[in-house]
Amino acid sequence: MTTSQMPQSEQEPNNTQPRSPQAKRSFLASWLIKLLALLLFLLVILCVAVYIMAGSDKGTKFLIEKIVSGTGVKLEYGEGNLRDGLLVKSISMNAAEGINVHFLDTFVQVG
């Protein structure tokens, strides 16, 4: 007798029962692992992008402009990049109340 010929009572019941707590935890853990893997991947992509930008003159200029706009330091970019060294025409900042610091033609190397 095939399943289509069997009476309704003999066929397997429809699985409409809720999932067990262990299955719910397994699903949640799987979802969290995928989310963490995605965040790690995005972080790696961001780090690679910043590394590439720091190695080019235009990227360095962009990064420095963003940093300067958030810190209040006045900086006049010369040439170079953050990885190999940077020639800055002038840097001006307020170190404390009444104390102004000013550098001219400064070579800056990170690291």
C-alpha cells in the first residue's frame, strides 16, 4: 500500500510541533557565528582599504583632512604618504590655554 492509498490516520502526522530548545539554541548560535564572520570580513576589508589609502598621496591627503577636521589642528599638507613619510608645510595647534604650537616644514614618519 502506498502513502496515497493509506488512510489518513495511518499516514505520518504533520510536523507542526515547535522546535526544541536545543534546536533553537543551535539556530541562534549558527546565526551569531555567521554575523561575527561577516563583521570580521568587513573589518578586514576596512583595514586593507585604509592601508592602501595610507600608501598613496591622494589617500593620505584625504585621511589627514578627515583627521584634522575632527581635531581642530591646522595643517597644511605638503607631499608624501603615511607609510613612507610625510612632508607637512605647517602644523598649528593650541596645546593649552595661552600656548600655541607651530611647526614649519616638518617631516613626519609614522612608526
